[in-house]
Amino acid sequence: MTTAAAPPRVPEAIHRRRWAILWTLVLALLVVVLDSSILNVAMKTIATPAPIGLGATQSDLEWAINSYTLVFAGLLFTSGLLGDRYGRKRALVSGMVIFGAASLLCSMSDSPGQLIGYRGLMGVGAALAMPATLAILMNVFEREEQPKAIGIWAGAVGLAIAIGPITGGVLIEHFWWGSVFLINVPIAVVAVVAMAILVPESKDPNPGAMDPVGVLLSIVGLVALVYGVIKSGELADFTAFAAWGPTALGVLALAAFVVYERRIPFPALDVSWFRNKVFSASVAVVGVIFFALMGVSFFGVFYIQSVRGYSALQSGLLMLPLAVAQLLFAPRARLVVERFGVAATAAGGMLLVAVGLAGYVVMTATTPIWVLIVLGLVMGAGMAHVMPPVTVAIMSSLPREKAGAGSALNNTFRQIGGSLGVAVLGALLSIVYRDGMTDTLTRLPENLREKAGESLESTRAIADAIPEGKGQALIAPANDAFIHAMHVVASVSVGISLVGVLIAWFLLPRRSAAPGGPGGKAPGQPDQTREAAAA
């Protein structure tokens, strides 16, 4: 006897346009990631005194990046909850509107302070949009197509990284620095129009009671934690109260959040999710890989432009291999998972990232540039085999109706890992560089030594300002000190990546992600598929 086919989870009208919806979501993701990769190329120009740049200091540059990260990380979890409760399409469109408007304001900034403030506003928009993209994806694709869709979603990050540096280089060479933000505006406008037409609304049908105390504790905890970590990197001193004070506050607030969430009937976060080994290991791998890579992305620009002397456009082109490898391999990572399993695929990807980072340990000022290209390809291929399978594992470990919260947690760990990477590895880079320049800086007047020792760019600026070309004697020692500092930071990054290899190999599932998540059945609901059931 046969039974009728079970009705699909996704309505047929939405199922038919699922790929168009995916590319609309990719466009939203593209503009958010594009901004970060463009800014990396523009940092050297923004550091140049007016009228070419804003005369931003090393600290200004870090806060131009970190103000965005601070707000983004602090609001990600809350934004995911708001999307689940009030509508993910509503959150996505609102986020894109805010992001586009803030980008316009950034382009018109006339001081580092304004740029930092408007970058924070961009973080609000990104926090609303980013969780919604993955949550909507999980609600418009059936379970069997989700790994492929997530691979394309993850590959979009590679596409943005590929387009960003080159676009930024072209804009910097032909227009003023603000053009790297203005380019976001037309993309955001197109994305909003496409979303209004194509993207369906979805939300949690049973969100339960509001949890304002939990939401407030999560925001305070995440913002304070990330701020403390960033401040540690800025001061290059983790023992200063300005650094450990906010960090301690953040840890205490998050601990209070966990305790509170365990005791109330309708928590904002079901902390029992973390008892799932697959979920916990997956978010840990996300945090580890972004910690390891962020330090390299920060010093890589200065190595290419300041030490090697390449232009902003050439710098963008040299970042292209890492992005292209992600774009090519991420959508196909599911095939490797099918053959070798989640654990082997993610661990192998982390190992490739570690190998690529190890190349920077032996990089010198005269290393053939093709070596940098090969390292980019290796790390990009590694990233492409880590992010799609762990993202599938995270989302498949949770109930489908909690897709927004799951996506937000995925991105929160990514942002916290990245912030820790910039702060810790940036501080380490600064400390080692200063130590390496101690003897050389004694040749300078005492009032210039502290400023010249801040960073490679600060040393070069002081050297250019010293008359009669005498400052040029600082350049070679500065390059040597920077390269030594880069070696130390890259070595630490390799060690962190190897920790990620162990986590992935021993804790992720051997074959597939845990069943019963967004693509599977929701608690208390029958499991329905598109295939006919035969009896």
C-alpha cells in the first residue's frame, strides 16, 4: 500500500524562486563583507594627512575597524532574536537601509572621530542584516539542498573579499578615500528593492514571552567584553584597568546571562544548546579560525604596501588568490563532506590555514611575490572547507524556527574571534615591533621616540618629516623590526589554527551534522519531506 506524498516544508511558490532569493541574500552579504575588505586597502590612505586622507593614527585605524566590530558583535544576538520574533525580512531590509545611510555618512566624514562614529552605525545595520540572511536561507531551502545553498552563501564571502580589495584599489587610485564607502550605497539600494520583491517573510510562530533582562545582559556582556579586548590591543597592555576592567564586566554579565537564562521559562537563549557537542565545537572552530586569520589580514596590508612598496590596487590584486580560492571551493565543500565526513573536512581545512600562516613565519622583504599568491590560495582553500560544513553543523543542531538565533550565534562567535585576533595579535605585533626599534629610536630626539615607535607607518612618517633625508636611516631597521614582529604573530596564529584542527577532528561528527535542526523536524512536529513515502 502507498501513501500520498507528504507536503513540503517550504511552500511551492517560495520553493520555485529559492535560487533568486539566495542571490538576493548573497547581495546583502556581499555589501556587508565588501566594506571590510575595501577598508583594509584604504587604511594607509586614511592614515595620510589631509587633504589626501584624514591623518588617522594607528589607534584611529584600529577603532575605525573595531567600532564597527564592537556594535556588530554586541547586537548580533539581539538582532537574531528580533528577526525570529518580528520577521526576518523586516530585519534584513531595515539593516540594509541603515547600512546604506551610514555608508553615505562615512564617505562625508571630515575627521577620524566622525568616521569611527558612522562606522558604528554601519555596525547596527550589519547586525540586523547578517543573521537574517542565513535564517531566511534555512527557511526557503529544503534540508537536502541546504548544504549546497550554505556553500554558496559562504562562497559569497570569498566573492566579496575578491571584489573588495580590487575595487578599493581602483577607487583609491582614481578618487578620494570616501569613495570606498560611497560604493556601498547603490549596492544597498539594489538589494533593498530585490528583497522587497523576492524575499518572503518568516518568523518563529511561537516565540514565547519577551526576555528583556536576558537581552540587556547579553548586550552589556558582549559590548563590554569586546571593548575590553579591543582596548587591550590598543594599549598593548592587558594588565591596565582600562583593558581588564571592561573585560571582567563583560565576563560577569555573560555569566549572569547564562544563570538567568537557565532559570526562566522563556529564555532568549536556550543554553542547553551548548550541551550539544556538535554545536559547541562548531562555534568554537568559527571563533578560532577568525582569531588566527584577523592578525594576518591586519599586518598583511602593511607588509605589502609599506615593506614591499606596492600600491593600493596592487595590494588588492595580491589579496585576490585567497578570495578566489574561497569562491571556487566553498560551494563544493559539501562534496568533500559527503566523501570524508564533517570532522575530516573541517580539520583538513584548518590544517591548510595553518600551513598558509606558517608561510608568513619565513617571509622576508625580498621573498618572491609568487609565494604570497600561493599562500593566499592555500589559506582560501582551507577556509572554504571549514566555514560551510561548520555552518551547516551549527544550523542543523538547532530547531528550524530558531534559525535567526542560531545564525546570530554563529556570527557572534565569528566577530568575537576576529576582535580577539585583532586585539591580541595586534598588541603582540606592536609590542614586538617596539622592542625591535628600541635601540634605533635612540637616534631620534626624545619627543619623537614614543610616536615613532607606535607602528611601522608612524616610523615612516617621522622619517619622512626629518629634513635632509636623515630619517631614511630609520626605514631599513623599521622594516626588519616589522618583519620580525610579523613572524612572531604568524607563529602564534599557526598554533591557534592547530588548536582548531584538534577541536574539529575530535569533536565534530564523522559523517554528517546532527539531525533535527532547522532542516529537520521542529520539536513536536512531524518530519515532512518532498519525497513520496512508500509503504
